[in-house]
Amino acid sequence: MFSPITGLDFNLNRENPFSAAARNLCGILTCEEEITNTSVSSKSDRDLPGFNSISEMSVFKRSPTLYGNAKSEHNALIASITSQSPGLSSVANGRKIDGLLDAIRGSLRVEMVKEEDCKAEFICQVRGLDIQGRQAVSTTNLVQQRNQANNQVNAASWRQGTSLQLLAAIQQLVGSLEKNMEDRLKSLEDTVGQQQKYMEDRIDSLEHRLDDRLNLFENRVESKIDDNNNLNRLMELDFKVSRKLTDFRSEAKTDILNSLDAMQQGLYTVQKDALKNVSEIFQKTVNDTSSLLTSMEGDFDILKSYGHINLLTVRNETENIKQILTSGEALSRCIDSDTTSSEKNQLLPLTCHRGMGNEVNKSYPHFVMTTDFTLQRQILCDTQTDGGGWTVIQQRFNGAVFFNRDWQSYKEGFGKIEPYGEFWLGNEAVHLLTYVRPYELRVEIRSDNKDYVALYKTFKLENEANKYRIRLGKVTSSIDDGSRGLSYSNNAKFSTFDNDNDDSSGQCAVTYKSGWWYKNCEYSKLNTPWRDGKIPYAWYTTGSKYLHAVSTSMKIRPL
């Protein structure tokens, strides 16, 4: 709400003065002021000065005084009403005064009987607070024309007083406008500053979004190029594999035939030697028997009754010896075969367990194939690294196996699980192992003729319903500070080109052509396509450096 004054009403009625007390009046002097409350309708209304409340109203009589050659004025107070004394009614010095004041209205009435009062000049002054709470004063002069000679002097005096009043009003208006302009300017500066900061934030956000879009576009272009290159390489590889397979079949057939000939020849030689030995033994037995019979001819009469029986006995014993020799050769072969198999079983470990590399029997190879009791399938076991007992779940070193597989392939596993094979053990198998008991994870990367290791204190894969989400514990490594490398993928779900579970607006598994625990396509990608003898951008290290891996391995071991 805005509260302007309606205009100070100050007049002297000399033509028809009237008094209720039937006094002979020469004039009635009245001064009135009233504040009206109106709504702000425009900007110009808000800039006008005015009273919000009236605190004092006074009437003065102007009395000129001469001091030497100088002329000055002395204003004598006739009547005054204030907020402390709002009501007035008095008679004195030939004047009857009535006055009333409240917060929005003030009125003074002076009934005069003296002619000198009716010819005098008066001032009405109103004091109060403006709409901004500052002290404000409004003054109105009442000037009378005494005669023709003084008209010019009075006019000049009136113009001077009016000019002073206008100057004071203008100064008050300028001050109010100045304050309003300062407030407006400060508000405008604050608004401009806020808009500038908002625009800077929007520009920064736009720049980041443009960078992300450009990076994604570059990756897609590179992916398209890689697709074309990979298609040509696959066609070349298919031709080479077909040719190698044909050559291998021919060579294998030749080797098998040669081996069969060698085995047949060896079997013939063995049979020939065995028959020769049996014949020699039999001939020796027959010779010995003949000698014995010759030596016994002297006593033929005594032995006559027994000769036939002894001859039959000798023949029977000879047949028994031949059977024993024949069965003895087969038995020797069985014993040799059984002994070799037993020795071989004694050389291989039954389980893949921690500490097997520190045991007394250190004849285990570095990598062995064994059967895991939980999975009931063969696994590749590292028996030597850090005490041994590591089950290898991922291995790459030459790009022979294609890793851009679908969800089912990554679930069941693929590749050749052997010491010199590339493979993925399978998400379901790793989940079953890590679900039964706590495991630790070891990641090995070779890049630029250096070996790097990241060891995660705990490791677990959730089930397929939870998209094989990865859970990692504290890491010890020079290439992973807990926010880079595989740690960035902690709590991420597994994604393939046909099952997208990453946080990116795009599809990381399609962009990088492999299954992995992606978030926003960073900071590790050990299954991406093999290119130029390495896995490019396989790992983003603590020192803001990418490792281009020539071999990778992921191994787990129970705690």
C-alpha cells in the first residue's frame, strides 16, 4: 500500500468569517492535512514522496525584523498539535484555537479578531514519517497582498519562498529516487550475476555433454572400422584354418598309418621273439628228457613198467611250461601298464588348494588340470604362484578365442581350459564357487614387458537373477587405487551385447565387443578384441595411464 498526502489545505477566510460565540471576527485561519491509502498502480506512484503517518502540525506567524540594514524574519508559534497532545482548544491574545490530530489526519482552526493578525502572513508546517520510515516535513506559506506598491516585493518574496519549497521538494524527491535507483541497481547487478553464473554452468554442462557425445561417436566409428577389419580377418582366418585343417587331416592320417605299421611290425617282432624263446626252452626240456631216458636204459626192466607213465608226465610238464611262459608275458605287460598309470596319478594333485606350492612334493607342474568337487568338472590350477591353489577363471595371451559372446556363452563358459589355452570358466561356475565360501581375486596383466598384479581381498559373484553382480573387497595394487581399474566396476552387473545392464546411456558391451562388468564403459576391459598383438586400453591405472595388455589372467582362491 502507498500513502500519499492529499495536499496541505491552508487558507484565510476574511470575507465571511463566522463564530459560534458571536464574536466580531476579522478572519478564520484553517490548516488541514489528510492521508489516504491507495493501491500502487504504477512505477511513477511508487517514486512520489509522501507521508505514511502524521506526528505534528504547527501554525506560525511571520514577523519581519530589522537588524541594522539587514532584514530577517522571526516566526512566532501560534498553535501546535502533536501525537503526544493530539487535541487543542484555547482562547488567548485575541485568538480562539481548535485543533485535532490522529495518525492520518490533522486540523488547526484559528479565529482572529485583531486586524493585524488578519493582515499578517502565516506558515503551516506538517511533520511525520514517509513510506520508507524517514522523517518528512511539508510546509505551506500564506502570503497576503497589502497594497499596489508592495505587490512586486511580495511577489518576489513569494516566488523566493515557493522556489525554496520547490527546491526542498525536488531535493527530497531526488534523494528518494537516488535511494530507489541504488536499490534497483544493486538488485539488477545481483540478478545479472546470477544469470551469468547460470549461463556459465549451462555452458560447462553443454561442453561436457558435447565431449561425451564426441567420445561416444569416435568409439562407434572405431567400432565400425574394427568390425570391417575383423570381418576381413575372420575370412582370412577361416581360409587359413580350413587349409590348415586339410593339411592336418592329411598329416594325421599319414602319421596314424605309419604308427599302425610300426605297431604291427613291433607286435610281430615281439611275437616272434616270444615263440623263439618258448621253442628254445621246450627243445632244452626235450633234450634233457632224452638224456635222462638214455641214462635209464640200463635198468630198462625196472623202469619198463614206469617208462610210459614218465614219458606222458614229461610231455604234460612241457605243455604246462609253455602255458606259463605265454601267460607270463601278458602278465608282465599288465604289470608294466598298471605301474605306469599309478605313478602318473601319484605325480598329480587331487585338489587345488592354498599352500600346495610350499609342500614337500614340489614336482607339480606350474599349471595342472584337476577336477573341482563343487563344480564336478575340470579346472586349470596354478600350483606355484604365491603358495599356489589358484583356480584360473580367465586367460588370454594370443587372441585365438573370440570373446564377443552372448549371455548364455558367458554363463556356461567357453574356450580351451588348459595351460596354453584361452578361455572363460563361466559366470555360473564362478558364482557357485564364491557362493559356498569366501574367495580372493588375483588379476595379472603383462604390458610393455612388465608384469602388473592387482590383489582383491574378497571376491564374489551374485547369481544370474542379480545379473552376476561383482562384489570386491579392499585392493592392494600399484595400478588400482580403489577407484580405477576393476575397483571402478565394484557392484556393477555383467553385460553382453544381448543383455545390457550398464549405467551408460549407450551400450558398452556393443561398443567394446565383449562381456564385462561395465558401469560407464570404464576403467577395465580385459575381454575386448585382440588387435595388433595386444588388448588395447585394457586397464586404466592409478597414474592415469592405459595398459595395452599382451596377456591377462584372472585367478581366484578360497580364503
